[in-house]
Amino acid sequence: MRSYPQNSPHAAARIVALAMLADGNICKEELDTRDRINAHEQLGLDKDGFHATVHSLCEDLLAAAHASWGTACRVDPDMLEALMKEIDAPELQSKVIRLCVAVVEADTYVADSESVVLLAALEHWGAQLGMQTVETP
């Protein structure tokens, strides 16, 4: 998985993109919500920059896939931790979580794989955001 500079727009956009892709499908409602809330602008990117980040993430996920397509969008905990560590500014963390929740909830269904991304963000950033960390079983 490629890395981006700390707190960069691309590092933040990649996490939002991962939340969108986590269930293996980006639906129209997620795309419409992303556009309606101008997620790319909120992260400091133009639409092409956000799209390029999504494309790069897809390439990285496919390159890291060890089995079938069904596991291509799964990100192991170590990789999630590495992605979350690229964002350490509390204000940006809060913005990324808000954007992730908005796009994930757009289709009125939160898949388990989408929950994994959201929980990883809360577990890694909770202390900086003034929240208690979430414990998973």
C-alpha cells in the first residue's frame, strides 16, 4: 500500500474512499452524497484528485489481495492502523469520520465491512477526539 504525507488531502481522501469501497460496491447514493457534501473540497482536493485517490486505493487493494475477488476489498488490521496513523490532526480526523459516516449511511445500510473502517478510525483516533476508544470483542 502506498503512503501519503502526514495529514495530506490524499491520506484523508483514501480513508473516505475505503469507507465507500469497504463493502465491495460504491452505490449511486454514496456517490451522490459525496458530491452533495463536496467531500473532495472539504479535504482540499478537486474532483479529479479525489478520483485519482480512489483509483490508487483500488490498485493497492487489488495488489494486496491474496485470494479471490471476494477478499479484495478487505483490509487487514495492520494496514488499517497504518492508514489511520497518516492522520494525526484531530480536526482532520473529525472531518474524515464525519465524511465517512455520511457516505456509508447514504444507502441506509451499513455493512459489516464498512463498520470495520469506522470502528478502526474511532479506535485509533478516539483519544485525540476526546472520545473513549471503542473496544471490540
